[in-house]
Amino acid sequence: MKCKKLHLMLVLICTVFFISSCKKEQTSKELDTVIIAHRTEHATLNPLLSKRGITNQIINNMFYALSPLDPYTLEMAPVIAEGPPVRSVIKDENNNEFQKFDVWIKKEAQWHDGKPILAEDILTTAKIGFIPNINSASSSSNRDILSDILVYPDDPRKVSFLYKESYLNDSITVASNIPMPKHIYDPEGALDEIPLKEIKDMDEKDLFEKYPNLRAFGERYLSPQFSRETIVGSGPYKLKEWNAGSNVIIEKVENWWGAAFENENSFFQNYPKTIEYKIIPDETSAIAALKDGTIDFLPVITNDNFNDLKNSEFAKEKLSFHNPSTLAYTMLMLNKRDEILVDRDIRAAIAYAVDYENLLKVLTDNQAQRIIGPFHPGKSYYNNSLKPIDFDMDKSKELLAKAGWKDTNANGTVDKMINGKLQELEFDFDSSPSKNAQNLGLLIQEDLKKVGIKMNIDAKAGSLFTKEIYDKKYDTAPTRIRTYGADDDPFGSWHTENSGLQGINYTGFGTPESDVLIEKIRSTKDRDKRQKYYHELQEIIQNEHPAVFLYVPFDNLAVSKNIDIETCLLRPGYFERNFKAASN
């Protein structure tokens, strides 16, 4: 009996010690200030008006979405909402079918001024975003698919989104809504009597004629007051200072409502008391500021400077370095509409001729990862069973010979009789005049030359190059595609329905089998089944060679050793609100 009592006492002592240790560790994670270098000035800190990713980094610490994607898991994380949107299917009086998403707001959720976040805030935010002279970028992308937003007088924390049809990531679109406080941005209820459908769907001229005060509302909303001065959000930080051309400083909100949910997800874990974004346009100056302690964290460093910094004596003592993978990939598009590149064997021969190891070393200093197709290796449905195409000159030459191309006149370029005329295997590398594009072109040009393919580098001014791509009048072209945390929708870039002049399937890729798989990916809600379709699509894409898939680039980050950071896949690869005091 005594032994049992003694054992129980030891357990209690250990438990108390463990809890006490956790509390100490938790406190030690807090930072007084983190100073981050930003390259450019910010135009606004209003979520509806911002169009730049670097500005959204600041905004996303002050305004939270309903259930945004967690940067570390890429799953929806309920923040303002009690949970992910609840889907149902309803019909209107005309038997038209709609996807209905119900969301309930946490009763604890508050604005910085202590007022509760309610469904009418979400509805008013949507109305503001669709006003023509505001024309929020986030709202415009939703215009054609959103039918209406419903609020309920008997349940002010419930809101329903009606969508005209089901589509991939529709739940995530709903969950990503960032509400703004109605009592701040429309205190007099000027939008109350104007239906969302009319603001969204009516012709601009007719809308402003019917509601003559609406244009003035939009102009007032665009004023500095709501762009730079009156910033009342829901997140853990609020605006402290904004010195134009110099810095933006945000600070923790006292008694923030979300502190009670600290163990729920990363959005509720916020350690720096103050975050300062210092404007330093020049990278050399930013590195000097990092060395002298003026800043604590420097993102987006060029490879040469990153390596020099890593190898410096100062860095070994004062800095830590990180290379998160970016949600982007680089590829060389091969236009299937071209009379030569229409041949799958020629496209495959090009892919096998590229010396990928040398390309990654020269272009990225090995700060990149090879890929097998148009999906990021960090996504759950990336087909790891497929291996990237290897550099194989013999295989490339074999494919060229199979397609009937041989160097009959010994001039170094393979040729073939086409319509009674000897034609050499020659095409253009169409690109912008950027240094990276030109370096990539030169490397691939040299590789193709070794197997008898002549590739001419044709650099054009940015606008001309872009038009050439849009018009599908290029041979081969390099491009970097940015992807997002949500599941990829391959319909736009890889379905044959979008290979026409108005579509964005620039390579002309597509088979009946791949079209069916893309349609299944879009319509299947079961993620396990959808993963199978993603895998099968990647097999077809790799076999058809619509592009030479090259690499996913890494970002280069440097941070003071006094700070611990956890990198992630979601852009920008780090989240400063989660920075902690170093444990050592």
C-alpha cells in the first residue's frame, strides 16, 4: 500500500514538473521584436485592395480567414469559423441546383475593437469587393461562380454561400474568405438594402444609376483612410506604425480572442510581440543590415550572395540558413501544334537530351529539386513511383532515328525528307530577354546540338513574348508556373477543351484518356479516389512529353541564430508570426 502511495506521489511530482517545464518553455518562445527586410513599399494594408503577395504577408497577420489552409499541413484550419464549410445541395423555385456551404462563426471571434464577428460582416465584405470601382482582385475571380450569400436574423453567426456548380476546391474557396468589420467600413449600413446579386451581376452603368450613392461609397473606400489608416482586423496583430518608404510595424493585440485556442492550429500560435517590416530595396544593403543586426531575417537571397553569406565567418556564429521548396516549377513548353514537335518521339528525344544535373548546378547552384510533371513534389498526390526523365543521349538519338531523322549531309543537324524536300530538325527557343531565360536557353541549346537538334534562341521583349505564348505561336518556351496550397486543378492548362486560341493549354497537350481523368479529378470529392486519378494523369503526361519538366526552385532564407523558424511549403515558405526565441 505504501509503495502504491509513493508511486502515485512520484507520478504527481513528475507531472507537476513536466507541466511547469512546459510553461517555462512556452514563455521562452516569445520574442520581443522580429525585423524583416522587404524589398518594396506597400500600397495598402486592406485585404480587398491588396494585389501583392509581399503585402499580403503583413495583412494575413492582422486579418484572418474563416478556415484558411494551414501552412504546415495544407489542410483547412478552422480559425474564425467553428469548422470547415458544410456542403449540401439545394434547388430554387425553378429547380436550379446549387451547392450550399454553411459556415458558423466562433462565438469567441472578435474584431480588434472588441465587437463580435458576425455573418453580416462577411456579406458586407463581399458586397464591397464587387462594387465596380473597387473591383477587388479576390472578388473578381469569384464573380461567375458565386450565386449569393445568405445571412440569418435568428442566427447572426451563421452564413451560407451559394455556388452555381460544384468544382474542385470550392470548399477551400469558401473557407478562404477574409471578413472585414461592417461597423468600420459601412457604419451607416449604406449597402444593407442593395442585394449582393445586383452589385455582382448588374451592368456598371445601370448599377450606379439605380444606386447613385454607390460610386461615392467605392471612392471613399479607396481613400487613404481605409487603405492605410483605419485598419481593424481579427488576427493576432494590429497596425502600430507605418512610415512611408521606411517600415511597417505591427504589434500583438492585447487579450486577443484567439489566445484561448493556442493548441488548435498554427494560426493561434503567435510568438513575436512586435514584427517590423523594414524597406530595403537593394540586396547588398539588406545583407549589410543582416550582418550589423539592423534586421533579423532576410528572405529571397540570390544564390551567389546566399553561398557567400553561408561561407562567411560571421554567418557561422550569427546566422542560420534555410532552403524551403517553393510552390512553383520551371518547365520548357513544347508546342504540339508545331509541324515537327507534333511528333511524340521528337518531344521525347528533346527530354532525354537535356543534361539535368549540369543544368541544375549551373542555373540554381543545386538549390532546386527535379520534377516529373506539373504537380509539386510536396503534394500528397505527387506520383513518386515515376522517376524523372534521365539524361540519355543514346536514347535521344535512338528516338530521333525511329522518327526518321538522320544527319544525311554530315553538317551536325539531323534531317528528313518532308513533302519531297530535305528539312533539318530546327526550331526556336522563344523567350523573354531575362538573364535566367537566356542562360537556360544556352544550356539546352548546347545539349540538343550534341544529338543533332538545332535550337535557335529567339529573345523578344516581354510583351511580344507574352503575346506569342497567348497566341500559341511559339515553338518551345521556358516558363515558371506558380501553384497554390489547394489541390491542383489541371483543367485549364492540360485539358483539350482549353487548347484553342482563348484557352490556357499552351502546349496543346491532351488525349481522350487524360481529358477523362482531369474531369474525374475535378468532380471527385473522395480524396483517395482523386489521388489515383492524379497518379494516372501524371503517367500520361510523362509518356506524352508536352514539356520538359525541369525543377522546383528553393528559396534562400537567412535568419539570426537567436530565432527559430519552421519553414513550410505554402508561400512564402515561412510565417513570421510563428517565429520563436531560439532554445539554445
